[in-house]
Amino acid sequence: MASIKTGNGTDIFYKDWGPRAGQPIVLHHGWPLSADDWDNQMMVLVAHGYRAIAHDRRGHGRSTQTDIGNDMDTYASDVAMLTDTLGLRNAVHIGHSAGGGEVARYVARAKPGRVAKAVLIAAVTPMMLRTQSSADGLPIEVFDGFRSAMVANRAQFYRDIPAGPFYGFNRPGAKISEGVVENWWRQAMMGGVKAQYDCVKALSETDFTEDLKAFSVPTLIMHGDEDQIVPIAISSLRAAKLVPNASLKVYPGLPHGMCTTHPDKINPDLLAFIKG
């Protein structure tokens, strides 16, 4: 397996598919998944001549189950080391959910020439948690509930999320895909519970406002208006006002995991933005 080793000894697993001369597209997965969550998009990107790269965030997937560094600053530093190691320039960075936060933190600090464009999909930006300055954010009890459920019975909790709100399978008339649910569970259970526990704090309490304001590359923001995990009103609708000259595309009726449930809608829009 391909991996890099960070300064504190953490191994970061990554996939690197497609022609090395192709424009690099770097994909950042959501909590608590892995690079495998992007398999559909990677296959499409490679078929169109791009170099598709996806990593397992520290503590997730096949990367080291570290109990340290599970915060957005370290996640972004890991990405910087990966892009430096692979010599990636003019890259498009695409992040889903917590991966969108990782993209925001990385892009805001990236070296000149490294980033060409950015895509935030159902991202946790600018901030999820309810605070005095963000009164309509989600209460801390929501995220405490996540953490408590992980400690009590992570295996069952990681079954309930994809079978319910993540893909909108709890909606009336929804057709549940057991394969999709089981693949979510498989990816989630590969990671370390301590890192995933800590990542809940990172994705919910990190304020990405200044990161978004610092963007200087073309940015596409994509979100389903039926997202039950990251409500669009507190995330993408706000982020679109913070990122200079961002383009916002809202998908009526689509859930949080829309890249998996509706690749026929998402992939053409990604390709058009990358090529445009």
C-alpha cells in the first residue's frame, strides 16, 4: 500500500490513480470514512484523463490509528506533506463534509501554485456548532450524542447513520441500498475509535470563516437541500457568501451522501467545473 510518514510517525495511506501527467484531483473524505468513499468519482476522473488522488485521514481507514493530531490544523499539515511528497501542482481539491473543512484549512494556507480550484460538497464550513456568534448552529448536545453513541456501541451507531439520515434512507419511499449501508459501515469500522471521536470536535467546533475568506481560487460549493447531517442553512449558504466569487449549486431533494446516491448528477457538474 502507498503511504507517507509524517513527522510524528503517522502513516497516511493514499491512492494515486491515472496518468502522472494528468491534472491532479485530490479528494478529501468525510467523517468517519476513508478514501474508498470516492471510488466512483475516482474511476470517472481517471477515465477523463485526470490523476485522481485520495488519502485516508489520520486515524481513518488504513492510516495509523493515532490518538494525537486529530484536529484540522494537523489534517491540513498532513495534506500539505502529501502534496509536497507527490509534487502536486495546479491541483483541484474536492472535500465532502468534514473533508470540506480539511480542504478549507489546506487551501487557505497552501503554497503558491499548489491549488488551481476547490470544491466543497456538503461541507462543515464555516462552522457547525452553535455559539454566541452563530446562534442557529447545532447545539453541543448533538455532537455529545455522537460521541456517547460511539463509546457505547460504535458498531451499531455506524449502522444506524447510513441506514438513516446520511443517505436519506429514513425518508418516506426511500429505496435502501444494503450494499451502500454495509460499505459505509465497513469504511467506518476500519478507523480508530479515538481518532474518530476526536474528529467530531474538529469538524463541529472549528471555525473556518477566515479560511474561506482567504480563498483566491475558483470555488464550487455543492449541497443537497435535504441534507440531514450538515444542514445547508448553517453551512453552504453561509460559505458561499464568504468565499470570494464562489459558485453555489443546490440540489433539490438530495441527501448528505449525494455523491454516492446520485453520482449521475454530481459527477457531470464536477467534471464541468474542473474543465471550465
